[in-house]
Amino acid sequence: MNKIKFLMMAMMAFVLSATFTACSDDDDDNVQSNYVKYQEAVNKTVNSQKKSDKVILLVAFGSTWEQAYDTFDQIVSDYKAGFTGWDVYLSFSSAICINNARAGENVAPKDYYDPEHWLTAIGLAGYKQVVIQSLQVIPGEEYRRVRDTYVKDFMNNRNGDFTDSYMKSLDLNVAVGTPLMAEESDAEQLAKVLNQEADVKAALAQGIVAFMGHGNPEGYDYYGGNIRYIQLEEQLRALNENFYVGTVDMADTYVDNVLEHIAGGEFTYEIGDIKKTVSYAANGAKKAQLYPLMSIAGDHAHNDMADEDDDESWFSMFNAAGIETQAYETNYTAACWKKYKQGEGYIPALGERRAVRQLWMNHTREAISKLGTEEAMSTPTTAPEE
């Protein structure tokens, strides 16, 4: 289970070993040279595609799966169609995903780049209005990194890439679009949308529908993000008691906890400062459909959720509990627009669902509406002198 975590640990070990064995001035020069070349590549991309003075930078964690790349392409396509007059770019925040995409792991090589280099290129290109849209599901660790590191470093002109006059021009002209479930009201909207999806409705008629979110590790509940999973489940179960929500990285909602909820009982959650007791009636359904509660179907969806050879996957544990379960489906009519995927087993993630993509786009519209107001971001160069 959690195969991606083992990959990340191996990559970290490699990086650490390289760090301790490569400390010469020549190595430092090579790192600096590669950084410059990398930035030049992003600058070239922006300069060749710039058509406007307004830009939307979409920021996702990333993936190493072709299906996910297709999903990201669809998201970008929707944004370009829905925000005419705005240039749209997509960024990955995960270095592993960026490197694997560039290496062409099982697919044609593709460059995504990280938010820091994208924002530098955007600033050097002279964009006058900048919106950074998080493609995260909850306001968790990854969103915090987007808002409090990448964007704030950009607004503080951390590397001194921009002139004071340009930074002054950006004052109140930069805004961040929030994640899918930034607020409790967003969880309510998402529940309504998911309940209306044709494949979800068909699965509910047969039995249980369980969504697998990511979650934040215990003890790191950024911005109250983890509570959104509980709130989403409450909203979903108010519509149909066959709905359940769990996560990969969050205490009290692992797959075994979800199975306990299906069996029925009273359970107490302690998430951040919130303590809540929830009662579940025993569910005697003998069938279940699993779905990822993530923007894309990547390692977690295919491995932690759907892997029939992993005894600890959701698929295996549901079946072991006597619930006939499937994670893939062949009747998802809105699956990836590429013809070769039709008729194959498919895992539809949130980003595959047009109605869900519209919820993210609504957050972008809210961010755009803040531009030019006190709700937008300020730059330090415009602070009044004492």
C-alpha cells in the first residue's frame, strides 16, 4: 500500500546521498547553470505563448500517469474556453512528478515546470494581472505551499528578478483561487454535484459508493482542511446513506475505519480543534463502487484504492469484508476524450467530471473579482513610508 510513498522515500535517499557526495565549487556551478537553463526554458515557453496581459496559473501536485496528463489537458482546455482574454498555464508542485513527466515514464516526454519558475517567467513577461488557481481538493499542506511559499515569494520579489516599478504595478493585481473545498459551503456544493453524476447515481442504486480522499497526515491539519472530508460525507449522506468518505493519510478515516462505519456504530472524530461524534446505521449492502476524491486518478487511485494484488488496498479490503466491490468502470460516458480509452476499465477522478471542474472555475472567478480591491494581494514595495 502507498507505493508512491516508497518511491518518494527512495528518491529522497538518492538526493541526500548526492548532497553529501557532491559539495565542490564545480558542482555548485553546475547546479546554478542548470537552474538558469531551466528558467530560460520556462521563459521561452511563456514568451512564445503570451497573448494577453492577464494570466491564470493552475497549480496541481502532479502525477506520473498518462490518464492524469489527459485530465490536466482537459482542465486547461476548459479554462482557455471559459476565460477568454486570459493566458492559461499549468504547473506541477511535485519535483518527482515533473522529473518523471520530462523523462517520459511510459508516455511521451512532457514539461510541466514548478510554480516558482512559472511565476518568475510570468513576471519577466510583464503580465499585469495574475491569478494562481490551486487544483487541490482541500486547503491542506499543498495549498499552503502554493499560497504561503510560491505566491508570497513572488509578491516579495524574493530573488530580485523584477523592478520596483513592476512590483508596484502588481499591487492588488494578484489573487489566489482557493481549493475545491475551501469552505464548508464548498463541501455542500460538491456533494450536490457528485450526487447528480450519472455513474454515481447508477452505483448508488446498486449499493455503496465510497470516495477515497488524500488527507493530511495526523497532526498537520492546515487551515482545517481535514474536516472537509467529514463535512462532505455528512452532506452526501444527507442525500443518500449509501455514501461514505475516507482518506489515505488521515486518522479516523482509513479504509478500515470506513468499513467500521459501514458496519454501523457511534464514532468520535478529533480533527484539529474539532471533536465530533457521528452515528452510522449498519449498511447491509453487498455491492460497492470506489471513486478517488482527488483531482486526478494517479498512484493512490490505481494502487491504494484499486490494486487487486494488494491485500491492503480499498478494493481488497472491501471484498474481504464480503462486499462485492469494483474500482474501475466501463460505462463512464464522459471518460477521457481520447478514443482509445473507450470501452476500457476506467477510474474517473474529480477532474474528469465537467461539473466539478466548473466548481474550481467558480473559485477562479471569485479570485478575479478580487483584483483591484483590498482583497487582492499587496506588494511590500507599495507600503507607506513611516
